[in-house]
Amino acid sequence: MAKPSYTKADIKQIVQDEQVEFIRVTFTDVLGAIKNVEVPVSQLDKVLDNDLMFDGSSIEGFVRINESDMYLYPDLSTFMIFPWATDEHGGKVARLIADVYSKDRTPFKGDPRIALKDAVARAEAEGFTVFNVGTEPEFFLFKLDEKGEPTMELNDHGNYFDLAPLDRGENVRREIVLTLEKMGFEVEAAHHEVAAGQHEVDFKYSDAVDMADKIQTFKLVVKTIARKNGYYATFMPKPVSGINGSGMHTNMSLFDKDGNVFDGHDADKNLGLSDTAMHFLGGVLKHAPALTALANPTVNSYKRLTPGFEAPVYVAWSASNRSPMVRVPASRGLATRLELRSVDPTTNPYTALAAILSAGLDGIDNKLEPSAHVDKNIYLMDENERKKAGIVNLPDTLLAALDELANDDVVIDAIGTHITDKFIEAKKIEYTSYRQFVSQWELDNYFMNY
């Protein structure tokens, strides 16, 4: 499905015809949270003329209070009308995703979406026409109580690809899919995942910026439709101990004017991958420790990245098993791609994709070779076997990942020093708060023994 191309006149006409009452202009902060400024339709001209201002000092990781005035420049191609009524009058609300500009009308260095657009521009300067991305976001559904507050009771006890009655979330997923399609998504599949109460909806790949926009929209839709049906949807990577967590496997490929440059046209060499794909892979593997801070940005992310629950914990790649960090799906030709399996849905998609792309470009520019592919189940290999195979561990805590990020110039350059500094500062505060909390596990294991 082609990305829509709207003019200002088009949007004004649609707003009039559909009787839209409010315009919600959204953007994303440094930590990946969706923010918005909502204005009545009477202010549409101001929005479309890039004259809508907001207080940037109130947004995580943006600017100081004496630099607070900022502008929102909407991307007209992101215009859509939310397909649910917002009040008893059935008033419609439309959405535009915006880039953030500073008071002097220059692109704001702390805007994650602009960081991704800059990374894509660098790829284009090297002759690559598009960085295609397809994601597989997972989420859990929990029941709401009589007050509408989330409980820890899962909505079903289903398993991978189960049907009703075990999969009680089936109708919710269907409504999510239908809503997404009304909003221009091309949904390819939706199914129950491995864990009880866990679900996945996959939508068609697109260019990196459009995919990041879609991920943010997808999260909003899932949470809205879940609550409408009496459930709470969470993208928390590991909300329940002892069962699989939620990931967001990220499939990616680079194209130039002649097609998919990852396709090697030779099944007997490099598993059918091109030299360009191998070098891109080499860059991703080299920078994997720093990428982890962005791909897995919460304390809870590292509860998912543990052996035994299908999530990767080692820097390795393979075509034949799912234990490494990067898998090479069997499809070739235009569908040749790499699948990064470590990413989870708490990631800021803009900064994560900017960093992944830049890591891959570093591999291409410097002809980095990946380690040999690993066909054995890495979880069953002992430490000596992993060492001989050149397999190293991913960071196992948020703090360790932040230290890797702080020392990786390529990843820092991908997202800029402003975003890097603000992100590390906020996440270290988060980790310090976590360290100060005494968990039930500690009480159970230490209170009576010491």
C-alpha cells in the first residue's frame, strides 16, 4: 500500500468533508514516549503552516526552560483520522506526526525522528535508495478490574497459534487488525504468541521512517482497542516471570536503484547473502553491545534477555536456528533480509533504527566481516565452545548497555550527542531508582537466612 501524498488543500477538504473537530499533532520524546498537542480544527491553518508552537522544556530530554519555545512541522503524509469516536457527539479527531524545530526554525537535534531521517539521508548519499524495515511487535493483554484499572490476570491461557476458546484475545486482535486497516496499515498476520495472554500483529514492511511512525501508531491503537474491550495492553518486555517475554523482531534490507542489495544471487556463498549484506551484518554484530542500550532501554528489558525463553543473549548469527541475535530468514531475491531478534517493543523506534542503520553502514564502509554463522543451539554450548566460536554475551543489565553506548562513537554519531547525553542521563537515574528498590525475591531469599 503506497504511502499517501497529501497537500494542504487535500487535508483541509478531508477535514471539512469528514467533519473533523480536533487535530492531534504528535511527536516522540528522547525516551520514545508519544507526545501530542491537540488543537481545534479552527487552528488547522496554523498547523499546516508550521506555526504551531509548544513548550519544549516540559518534554523529557528536550531543552532547558530558557529555550522552551519550539515549533512542530507536520509531515502531511502522516495525516489520518482516528476511526473511533472520542465523545458522545461522535466528534472525529485527526492525527499528524510532526518533526520538532527549534525557535530559530532549524531542525531540533533532540528530535528522534529527525535523527532517523538524517541516518537515512546518509545511506542515500552512499547510493542506497531505501532502508526497508518490517517489525513483529508482541504484547500482553491483562484484564481490567471493575474500576477500569489493570490487574495482573492474563486474558487467556492460550499458546502459539491457538484458536478460541483457549485464545480469548481473538476478537480483540481482530478489532485491532480492522482498525489498523482503516488507518492505512497492510496487516499480514495476527496470532496468539507462545505465552499465555501474549499476542502478535505483523504489518507489511516499509521504509524506516514510515515504519517507525507505524510502530508508534500501532502501540496507540492496541492500547485503545484493548481498553475498549475491557483489557489492558502492555508492551513491557517481561511483565510475568517464568514465561516468554515480548520482543519486536526487526527485519531489514537495503535497496539501491537495481533492487535488494542484500541478495547475493548465489545460494552456495554466504547462505545466499551478498558481500554488502555480510558487511552490514558485520557492522551490526560489532556495535551490538551499544545498540542494546537503545533496542532494550528499560531495566525490565534484561529480564527478557535471559536463556531459556527464546530471546537472544549472545552476539551471533545463523540461518538455521533462532538462538542467535541475528537470523537470516530463508527467503531470497527481493525478500532477502536480516532479522535482528534482540529488539523489544519499549524501544524508541526512531533512535533504534537510526543506530542499526548506521552500524550496518559502518560495516559496509569498512568491509567488516561477521564471525562464522552458528548452526548449533547456543544455549546448549558451554563457555569454551562459545569462546572458540567467537560468541560474546550481550550486556545483561541496562547499566552495562549504557556503558557500551557511551563508548561507541558510531552509534553516538547516529543519534547525536544531544539525544545520547539526555538518554544516558535519564536511564542512569532509572537504574539508580531500581537499585534502591528491595524486591520480593530478595526478601524471600535473604530475610530469613541472614
